[in-house]
Amino acid sequence: MKKSIIILMMSLLSVIGNAQAGNSAATKYPFVFVHGIFGFDDIWGIDYFYGIPQALREEGGQVYLAQVSPANSTEFRGEQLRTFIQAVLLESGAEKVNIIGHSHGGPTARYVASVSPELVASVTSVGGVNWGSRFADVMRGLVEEDSVTEDLIRQGLNALAHVITGISEGEMLPEDSLAMTESLTTPGSVAFNSQYPEGMPSSYCGDGNKVGSNGVYYYSWSGAQPFTHLVDPLDYALQLTSLVFDEKNDGLVSSCSSHLGKVIKDDYYMNHLDEVNQAFGLTSWFETDPVTLYRQHANRLKQAGL
């Protein structure tokens, strides 16, 4: 009798759990998440997009975490992402994907949408370096080109990228931190935009087209507050990096530079890492939970038939 009651209770809990799961993120096409510089898919079970893939899966979303070099040029990472997406389409049977890229992941996603629009339903850029980063400009300017110092820094950053990949138990990927930095400078970004303009505003801080000439949907959002949580040690570093900017920014990217396609909002009370719910969910108590933003956006894509 007791055993029957336990089984009945477990069955009821299962039904309740399934009912609560929902399908608000059950988009037509799978999600592919793309990390920024020195990023990873996951380390020891901890996602770069902390808690976000799980939240979307609970709401019916099909989520993949892209494997691209932590440090390389936008075009190189873009080709890696294109290959990854082709594999996703084979596995899932889907015709296209919805790409969500953070930081350098934004232009990386844009590259694929420009060269292979048939693979991409939408691109969402979160804190994307779409018009370059003042921080990258300063870093590039501090080191003399073709100098011994430049080579030592390049080797050190490449080694760091390899360590990150190794810890995340991913495949060792080619790294070129110098090419990465060049891609993220303002001149490098402007040159990239001239070749891959889809979704980009015609002027700095403007709005782009929600649907590009390639038929891909473009969205973006970003934060504008470098320091948001006293307990998060990374906030102190972002407060320092923000000092190189003379406009609102998230600590590494200006709000205006993040603009792409339909700008949902460019001044959330978030910094560059809050945008992916890092570190470990230590974000402002006075702003919308980042995970909620991703849930809302997944539903936005669903309602758009994507």
C-alpha cells in the first residue's frame, strides 16, 4: 500500500514538473551560443553563459554551445562557427539556427550570417563588439608593432587561450591573440563591417535593419554599468577598464558599439560579464535577471516564427 502511494506521488510530481517546464523557448530553429574572447563552452560543468542554456532547455529550447577559438580573428572564428553550425544542422535535422553571440561572439555570428545566410535564421548580439572597442584600441596602442614585447604578450595570451581550452576539455584550437586584438579595434571592426555590413547601422549609435538584405533577423542588447555587485571581484577589474571610455559602456564595450539590427536596449544595469550571468550569477539586485532576458528573447524569436 505504501509503495503504491509513493509511486502515485512520484507520478504526480512528474506531471507537475512537466507542466511547469513550459515551451516559451521552443523556437522553430535551434540556438547556437557563441562565447567571446578567452571564452569556453563549459568548464567543469559550468557554462560561459551561466545557467542560460539550462533555462532555455527547461522551456523547450534546443541549445548548442559552439566550440571556437578563445583568441583569434573574427573571420577565423567565423569559419569555425560555420563548420560547427553545419554539424548542428546535420544532427538536429533543422534547416537553420538562431545564433546568440556575446562580445566577440557578435561579429563572429555576423560573419556566418553574411557568408552563409542560408544557415542562419537570426543573429543576436549581446554586448557585441560591432563598432570596435576603445579598450582594444588602447591595448593595441600601448605595444609597439613587431616588437619583442608584442611577441612575448602574444605568446602569453595564446598560452592562456590553450589553457582555457584544455580545462574545458575541448579540442585544442588555433590561437592568435594578436589577430584577435586587431579584429576588436575600431579600425579592424570598421574594415570588417565594410565587408559584412548586414544588420549594421549606417552610422555610429544608430539602429540597423531588423531584417537584413540577406533575410536574416538581427537583434542586440547590452549593459551600461561597469560596477554592479560589491561581492563580484570581476566588477572591480571592469570598473578600471571602463576608465578608458568617454561614453556609456559595460566595462569593455560602449553601448553604441553594441548596436546591431533591432536594438532591444543598450543600457541595462549590467556590465560585460553580467550580460552572460557571470560571475556565477552575481549580478545587480536592481536589474532584470540576465537569465530572464534570454528567456524573453527566446520567446521573442518564437513569436517571430524563428
